[in-house]
Amino acid sequence: MKEMQKEVDQYISQFKEGYFSPLAMLARMTEELGELSREVNHYYGEKPKKNTEKENTMEEEMGDVLFVLICFANSLNIDLQEAHDRVMHKFQTRDKDRWTRIDPELDAKGEE
């Protein structure tokens, strides 16, 4: 994650404009998330893609969301690895019994 943040920062640092403001970054992230939502709706929802619409993939759209998230974090000096580690700790402690775990013995036998 640190390498991705560094790579994005090196890219953005080439330009006088630098990072957008937090509000503009949030708007950009919302825009990219909307594009991902549109793709999910086309593939899994009730709204098929029109013949005239450009063929995008969810992979592309997720990449766009990730890029903007990294830009947003960099602009606010947030270490995404630390953020990830904190949220995983939260899931592994506070939320550890929230969902039904798969029984490894049953799963190995192909049963539910």
C-alpha cells in the first residue's frame, strides 16, 4: 500500500495543480463510485447497457476508485496501510462474532 501511495504521489507531484481540495476529492470519488455502480447495475442489475455505451469493466472502475482514494489519503497525509491495519483489528476483535463462521471440517467435506 505504501508503494502505491508513493507511486501516486510521484505522479501527482509532476503537476503544478497538485492534489485537489478535500471537497473536490470527495466529489471526484463520488463520481467514480457512481461509474462503478453503473457497471455493477449493467452486469448484475436490471438495467442492461445500451449498444451506444462504452464498454467499461468493473476492474477499470475499481482502479479509478482506488486511485482517487489514494489521492485523497495522500492529500490528507493518511497512511492507508495504517488505516487498513486498524480496520482489520476492529473486525478481528469487536466484530469477531458478528457473522457465522464456516466450519472447516464441514467445509472440507463439501457440506454446509
